[in-house]
Amino acid sequence: MVGTTSTVEWALIRMSSQFHINWPESWRVHPRQVQRELLVRLRGSSDINVFNQIFIRQEYSSLRNLENVLTVLDLGANVGYSSACFLSCFPNSRVVAVEPDERNVEVCRVNLEPYGDRVQLLHGAVWSECTTLCLARGAFGDGREWATQVVWPTDGNAGSVQAWDVGALIEIAGAEQVELLKVDIERAELAVFGDTARKWLPKVRNICIELHGPDCEEAFFSALADFDYELDHAGELTICRNIQPKTEAH
């Protein structure tokens, strides 16, 4: 999947924690699934785990047969590996990548720069409305970069992270329809797939989402209750294809 040299490097990196190898801070690699090389942070970063999901386990591979993909929203873009996959797989597509953690945004910008104006990177989050939120690190998952959350401000604190609802992001994309909505937002799906979702869901054709718990799963499928779709799973991903409003039987 990533070439012979990169495969050897990958194996050594995976073994490094056992043998206490002092690896450099980052690794540059060109997986076969994307057009350009990518930057991977090492030394305890979650980048290696995201890389494993996307390029070794190939969890997004089942999306390659989607047709006429012009607009992709990558919500929770992390360091841009999924966006790079979509841009490479769908040559006529444009991606709006949204990521709230500035540490990830810096790497994401490097990884997506070769794709030029086909990608728009937004430093911010997705929510049920356009607002400002707070960044929460270390409170969810393993506390590394891929587990960063956004939360509603409390105790009178003003949020510092710009957030948009999906409808606003569709407008930013300048699209009438989103052919692929990718969502990995660390439990913010509870807000995103709440009551306001019915306003924008008719504009989305396919969804690929990582759901973080039974309550998130319930919120997601409740939002889709009035739609027909083809359900599939790939690793940790839930995939809904060909989403269409249900028609009443006569």
C-alpha cells in the first residue's frame, strides 16, 4: 500500500517503542493512494494511528466507487490524510476540510498544500449552529491529537474556536449538494445530528462517519429516520450511501 521502502520504515517505526529507538520528530512518506507525500509526526503522536487506519487498513477504500463526487466536506480533518485520499481518488472534487486543533491544522496545511485551490482548510469546528466553542484536550480517548474535542463554553467563558453548522459549510463550499460528508468529530455528532440536521441532510448524498458511543449512534440514526439509504461498515466507520428522503406510499 505504501511501497517497499516505506513499508520497511513503517515496520521499524511500529517496533520502535519496544526497542526504545529514538526516531526523528517526523516522517515523510508517499502512500500509493495519494498523489503527493505526507508528513507524519512521530514520538507519541496519534498521526501514526490515523495513518494506519487510512493507508494500511484502508478503511476508506470502499468509497472509491462513488460516482460524480464534486464536493466533499471533511469534518474533523485531523492532519489531512483523509482529505488527501479524497482529492486523489476523486480528481474532479473539491474538499472543504475543517479541523479545530491548531496543532493538527499546521500539519494539515502542509499535507494539503500540493492540491492548491481544490481544497479549502478551515481552522474551526462543526456544530449545530454558527457559534464559538472551547477546545478540550486530554478529557477524551487517549488524550492525543486525534482525540481533541470541542465543547460548549461554561462558567461565562467565551469560546475561542469558530464553529459552523453543516448548512453554513455547504454555503462556504459554494455547492448545492455534498456528494460525500466525512465526519470524525469526537462526540460532537450529538450536536451536529440534532434537530437542525433536517435542514441540511437533504443536500447530502453519502455519509462516512465514526460514531463515538451508543448515544452518538442513536442521534445519528434518529436524524436519518426520514431518509432511505444503503448502510455499510468499514472498520470503525459507518457508511450511508445514496441518501434520499423517504417517499410516502400511496
